[in-house]
Amino acid sequence: MKEYYQFLKINFKPVSFGWLLTFLSSFGQTFLISLYVPEIIKDFGITEGSFGAIYAGCTVAASVIMLSVGHTVDHIPAKKVTAFTIISLAASSVLLGFSYSIGLLIIALIGLRLCGQGLLSHISMTLVSKYFSKNRGKALSVSALGYSIGEAIFPVIIASIIAAFDWRIAAIVSGIALFLYLLRLKFTDLAGFDKDLSTEVKPSVWSLLKDYKSIVFHHKFGIMMPAIFMLGFTNTAIFFYQYVFVENKGWSAQLYAGFFVVYAASRFLFSLIGGSWVDKYSARKMFRYYLIPINIGLLPFAFMDSIIGALIYLILAGITTGMSGTVKTAIIAEMYGLEKMGAIRSVFTMFMVVSTALGPLVIGLLIDWEVNFSNIMLLIFGAILLANINSQRIRGVTPELKND
């Protein structure tokens, strides 16, 4: 921890900017939007399955739009691209509160997923990666703590507003809070993040498509993407249906919920440890191993009759998820370099966002087809195992950027 203290003494301002963006991304993350779902279903008179399909479609649409806007962080000053994203996220949240038709609901959800989960996370991790050459792992790990702290704070606040008023008021208040952040942003000096802006002319649609094609069809992408995809798929699917699984096992929902304190602690701790390990060993080496804990954790979750199996899973899932925020971005920087990192990372972000849409959809279908819980976990275990075996091929790839 001493090394983090020394690091933050020198770099607090740039790292705190990255942290705040991941913190505010909570407004477009599934864990927060899910609090509105029961009320939305009642207000619109639709089924859980119908809303799940709408949500998956909105998430996929947001991921596709990422391809056309993700590169802007390479060309546009940090303050301008951040302000536009915050305004769009705030407007989407307010629109959600005023949505009285399915059409407006869809537009609001696309905006929340695109600007929250997609762009704010993307801007934070891309700018922090470019800003730090030395200690990149530590910088990314501290920035990623915004996710954990958002998960701890915002559900309590939003649930309280919903209980006291209603879900529409909660959405509108969220939007107003985001608009207020613009006052802080106006007086924040972000000039240091603009030193590596691309001097190239803004890319045309055709040149972007050529870049994206070269990224997707390069063998590096085939090594890296399956692991990133499977983590997003697994985390979203299991947490989306976690209480269905808990009920299936006959476990106490209250005790299971209490275990999330341990999950949060594990994720927080290994976010910091993962950052140090990336700086010490390189992201390329860490990428080969970071999926192992969550993969092992699926087995006691599936086969232990005691709720201790769930506790083991949550601890191990916290380890992988904590390290992933740093490892996923640092490996992209190492393998591709920094010049077009915004465009490159937007491709990876698009597939990651798609994975969070497909996870609940695929697992929901398996539940509908009456596939039992243990077999579902085994299928996920097998898919992650294959992705991790595939990740070992990263050893044969020469990095574009040496880890300092």
C-alpha cells in the first residue's frame, strides 16, 4: 500500500479524474438500471422476458454506436469529449424519467448504455493509459475502483429515492446530479491528457471501417477477445439471475446478499494488487492467468450443497473482476500501442458490451429450457476454460509497447 500512497501523492489529480468517470458510469450500468426494472414492467404492462429482450437490443445498439464514436477520444480534447458524454448521459437519465412510451424508453436505455457503461468507462481507461507510461497498472487500478465504490453507494441512494417517491423521480434526480458535475468539470485542468492527441485528420467512415477490419481479423484479436468476452458474459449472466440460482439451491437469499461485502472487499483489494502486478510482471503475463480464479469458483458454486460454495465463488469472482479492470486495458495498450488506442479500445468495448447483452439472454433461454443449474455452470466453466487456454497464445505475440 505504501507504493500506492507515494504514487497518489504525485498523481492524485489525473488519477482522480479517471476514477470519477468510472464512478459516474454507474448510471448506465446494469446493477443500477435493474433497480428500475420492476416498476418499469408494471408501468408499461410488459413481461420480464419482453423487457429483457428490449434491454438486450438496446445494449447491442449501444455497442454498435460505440464504433462510430469511440475513436473521438484520440482526436478531441479530453474536456470536450467528457462534457459531451456527461450531457448525453444526464439527458438520457432525465428522458428515462419522462418516458411514457416504449419508443422513448428504448432511446433512453440506448443512451444510458452507450454513455454510461460504454463511453465514460472507455474515456477513463483510454486517457489514463495514454497519460501514464510508468505505473500504468497502478493508475488503471485506482481508476477502476470507481466501479466498486459506485456499486456500494448508488444502489442504496437510488433505492431510497424509489421507495420515498418513485422510479421516475430517481431517474430525473440522477440526471440532475450528472448535470451538476459539469460545474466541476469546467474548472478541472485536463490539458495533460491532450498531449498525445492524434495529429491525423479526423478519420472518415471508410478509414475507420478499414481500421476495424484490420483489428478484428488480426490474430491478436482472436487471442484477446474470447477472454474479455467471457468475463463480461459470465459476470452479467450470473449476477442477473443470481437469486434464481440461490432459490434453486435452497440457500438463504439474505445470507447470500450479505456475502457481497466479501465480494466487494475481494474486488477492491485485487484491483490494487492487480495494478502492482501489471507494473511488475506486464499485462501480457497477467492476461494468461487472471481468468483462473473465477473459473475455479464456478465449481463449488455449482456442486456444493452448502452456501459456502457461493461464498467461495464470490471471493474468487472478486479476484478476477478486480484484476480485470487493469489487465484488460493494459494488455490492449501493450499489444497495440497508444496512437489509436481510442479506436482500438472501442472495438473491444463493443464486443464486451455485446457480451453483457448476450449473457442474460442465453442463460435465460437455458433456464426456460429447464437446463439445471449445475449444468449451466459447467457450460460456463467449459467456455471460460477454452478462452483461458486460448489466452496462452499471447506468449508468442510481440508487444507494440514495452511495459515500463
